[in-house]
Amino acid sequence: MTDSIPNSVTPPVKAPLLSRSLLLFMFAMILANIGGSMYHPLLPLYLQELGANVGQVGLFFTLSQVIPLALQILGGWVSDSLGRLRAVAFGSVAGLFTYLFLIISPRWEWVLLSMAFGAVSGSLIGPSFDAYIAENSTRQNRARVFGVTQALFQIVGVIGPLLGGWLAQVRGFKFMLGVAAVLYVAATLLRIGMARHASRSPEARARKLSFEGLKQNLGTMFGLVTAGGVITWVLITDGVRDISFALSFNFMPIYMQDIAHLSLPQIGLMNSLFSLFLMLSTIPGGLLADRKGERIGIVTGFAMIFIALMIFVSTVNFWLYCVGWAVAGIGVGVMSPAYQSLISKAVPARVRGTAFGLFSTSLGLVSLPAPAIGAQLWERISPRFPFQITAWVSLICVIPAWLKFKLNQKDEISEMEDENNHG
């Protein structure tokens, strides 16, 4: 008897860049965030409709950051312990109350209750989102996976502002918020189903929530933050960037309406244009980061944001606004996958949720008073001044990003060892 010898060997089937579970995860995320992007770009204008002036809008956004300061890192720890999908499901249930209080609020002060539930929701979903994507990628393709998922996610920014601006114009803010709430309910049901399915799988390894586990995660992050390496400098630049962006961007819709004299649909169009160019640039941005290193994309992004803001504060021409928003979209699109990839590689896999909670945009203690300060700069100096500060800070951030945002051999070896132990 002779053994049969195959004449040819079937080559292995190459795994798709995005798994089926990741695609379903992204669909639910897109559905939920279309609702959020319908109202969020117009939120300052909604507050004005409910009786707030510019100073009170600044106060509102300052106060709305207090709760996330306490919850964001805790949400990342819950995600590290219970699992990404379960944390997202819990966060979605909290998010339902965000819409409830947005719709029933009779005055702008009441909307703070909505922001409180939104903070709980975001603290659980935000860190889980980035960590889940990192865990469904490899080191070699991580920035590309972040780029593709960010490109898919920007469908939210293209559809949501246009739809929200149009509905708010023709039917009012309350009706628009009701439509957004319906989309969010559908996404919540889907997320709960995914979490229940994941909890029954053999790979489910939920850990018990304990003070000891929280202390270990925070101890690991404290060591990384104080070590003087990549994470230290990411934290510094992220804090500076948060301050400068919080000074101005909460007032962007008011600026476009009062200074540039744009209508609500035109403001929605600007946000959609930004998201369109962000969507077109994230995949090339991910490829660039995977092949040339993350700092190239981050430096390029900062420089383009500077250019965009300088265009923005130098004109009231509608078409130049379009150019500025397009440039800003490209800058953020190139920067985002590089930033996410860099953070995911520079921290151990077991604390990724905690790390992404720490680095979430505009959620730092140092940026807490920035919206109120921005309102004072608007009223006492000029509406353009806060945006000029943001522009120059973005340009200055190029220097530490280029000099410090580079993983050394020790970082790369420890990151690979940690993934092997985690997997």
C-alpha cells in the first residue's frame, strides 16, 4: 500500500481585513452614531433655542465635561474586565436616557441631565470601540484596520449632519431628535444581541470587577505615563490639543451661523463635507502609518488642521469654507488611524480599554475650563481669536509628535509579547 501524494498544495485562504463580527459591530456603531451626528453639530444652536446665550453655552460644555472626567477611565476598566461587547451594550442602554432628556428638556439647563447619561454611555462605548478594533487586527495591519473602520464610520458624519440640519429646519429640533432616538433604539437592540451571543461563546473570558483589578490597571497606566516614553508624550500633546480644541470647537455652529451667516442645512453640509473627506483619507492614512510609521500621519494631520483653521478664520466666503472643511477632514483622516495604532501598540493588550479611556478626545482635567474660557475670549476679544489659538497650537504639536512619537525596539518587543500572552 502506498501513500497518496497530492500533486499540488492548496494555498491558504487569506483572511479578510475585517471579520464578520467586526462588520456587524461597525454596522451597529454606524446606526447609533447617525443619530448622534444628527443633533451634536447643532447642539449649541438647540441650547440657544432653549434660552442660552454664548456665555451659557460655554458654561454648559464646561459642566458637561465634569462627569466624563470621573467615568472615562472607569469605563475602560469595565471594558477590560467584562469584555468589549458587554460594555458597549451597557453603554447603549444608558444612551437611551440621553435622548429622553434631550427631547423633554424645557430649558437649556435640563439638557445637562442628557449629557450626564451621555457621559456614562460614552465612557463605556468609546474605549471599547477602539480596543475591540485593535483586538480584531494584527500588528502588521492594525493601522489599516483602523483606517478602514474609520472610513466606514464616517458614513455617520456624511449622512447625519445633512439629515439633522434638514429635519431641524423643516420640522424643528424636537422632531429631529425623535428620529435620531429611533435609530439609536435599533442599534441598542442589535448591540444587546451581540453581547448575549458573545457571552455564550467559548472564548468569553469576563473577569470579575474588583478594586484590586482597577488598581492593577491604573498602576500599569501610571507607570507608562510617567516613564517618559511614547505614552508620556501622547498624554502631553493630547492634553494640549484638548485644551485648544475645547476653546473653540464648541462654538463652531454659532460662528458659522452668526459670523458666516450660514443656514442650518449649510452648517450640516459643512459637517458632512468634513466627514466625506475624512472618510476618503482614513484608509490611505492607515496604509501610510503601517508602512512609514505612525508619526508621519500624526505630523501631517496637525499641519493640515493648522492650514484649515487659518482658512476658516480668514474668510466668510462659502466656497472657501468648503475648502477649509475638506482640508480639515483630510488632516483628521490621516491622523486618526495613526494615533489609534500608536496607542494600541504602546500599551499592554490587557489595559487597552483603560488606555483608550485615558486618551479619549476632550476628556482631560486640564481642558475642563476651556469652553468657558473660550466663551470669554469670544466675547471680550473676538469670535475668531479662540480658533486662532487652536490653529497655532496644532502647528506647535508637530514638534513633539515628530521627535517623540516613535516606538523603539523595546516597545515593539514588549507589545508583541503581551499580545502573545493575551491571545
